[in-house]
Amino acid sequence: MPIRVEWPTLALIAASYVALLIGLFWLPKVSLVLAVGLLILVIALQSSLQHEVLHGHPFGRPWLDATLVFASFNLFVPYMRFRDTHLAHHHDANLTDPYDDPESAYLDPAVWVRLPHWQKTLLGANNTLVGRVILGPLIGQIAFMASEWRAIRGGDRAVLRAWLWHIPPTAALVALVLVSPLSLTAYLAACYGGLGLLKIRTYLEHQAHDRASGRTAIVEDRGLLAFLFLNNNLHVVHHMHPRLPWYRLPAHYRANRDRYLRRNGGYAYTNYAEVARRHLWTAKEPVPHPHYPGPATMQK
């Protein structure tokens, strides 16, 4: 069976490597600020490309696709763990569940009430858009690493294997940074900025709702952020058609807009400017899951 090729995705992956090299070797000689700024964008874009790859693009051959993005530009999230947790997230009946959805930002109310005041304050700040962008990468990484460590200590060999496979490409990328004019400190700052930029997308793409179909958002943005997120802001479309490539999502959404808005109960924003106006300093929802007395309520 011949290998299909999705050329827009393949070209964008190649462009991401070129942009990485420009940000590491050429722009630092011109402007450190411009170099870090470009790398923030590239790191965010590459995470979106990893998301495309784990859903079967651009070749439809998992091992071949993965080789294109296996080295995570952000350094801190192994591709194999991103793949496994994100595919688990696509069980829509579990969306937003504090335990069964690996990407949920909600806590079990029973856990929330036992937290100390300082932690509630921190997580409350993290539940605003500005807090999610500034604090979110650190809070999310700590929670992620703690969960990964528990899994490894519990004997989960798949998690351990993913982290071991993450070491060689990460070491190679760090070595590349070290021989470039850009300092490792500046690159780490770009990593943090790239992860923070991605938090704009993940901040509200799901909400607590008694129906699974009402838990996924639409942000009708067509600007730079939509490009960096590879149109994953049209999140209902992606969840209903996860194999649809990024460059076909907008046309598919426009042709079926009313259907998708009916499905998610109108959970939609015009663009990310509206998201910022409404949630920059005001939390979208509480941290404790508002519909979570137990798993029985998290049904379709």
C-alpha cells in the first residue's frame, strides 16, 4: 500500500526546523529579544505539529510520522507521553474528569477542600487566562512530573520507556543550543514562553458540562494564534474528526457551523481577543469540578 503524503504538514515540519536553526544561530547575533520571540513561536508550533503527528499525519504510519517530531523543542514533555495522554484524553465521555481525563484542569471537590489556603489561592490565580499563561507552565509541569513519577514508581514500564527514549533527542537538542550563540538560559526562557503560549489554547477548550457533547469549545479565530494552534481552536471539529488534517478544519467547520454549535450548546468565542476580554483576570470556572460528586455523573 503506497504511503500517502500530506504535503502542507510535511512542509510545515521542515519549516519548523529551519526556524529553530534561525532562532539559535542567526537571530541571536541580531537581537536576543527577536531570537527568543521566534523560538517561543516555533516551540508552540512544534507542539501543535506533534499533536498532528500523533493523530496520524502526515504519512499515516505512526513510526515514520513520529520520527519527524520525536525531539520535543520544549524539552520537558516526551513525545511518547504527549501521544499516550492525549489519545486517552480523546475518550469524550471522560472529558474534564479530574481522574480519567489526563488533560483536565479540574480537581475533585473532595481533594480541593483539603488543600491549604496558599495552594487554593495559587490554583485560583492559575484559573484566569493571565495566570494560566504565566503560572500554568510551571504548575502544569510539576503536576505532570509528579504523576509520571508515581506511575514509574508503580511499575509502569511504558512511562519509564517513554522518558528513557526522550533522553537522546533532548540531549542532542541541548548540545545544539550549547554550540549556538544563544545561551541555554535564553532557550529555557523560550521553552517556558512557548508552553505558556499553548496555555491560551488549552485554557478553555473544555468546560464542565453534564453532557459530553457540551464540553468542547469553538474559538472562531483566524489569526496568528489559530495558525500556531493549527486550527485546533476549532476544537469540536477536531474531537469529532480527529483524523482530519489541520488545513481542512476551517472549511469543514464553515460548511457545518450550525451543526457544531448545536452540538456543543453554543460554547463558542469569536476570537482570542474575546477570550482575553472575558477571562484575562476572571476565572472561567472554579477549580473544583462543579459536576463531580462521582464518576456516575460523567456520562454522555
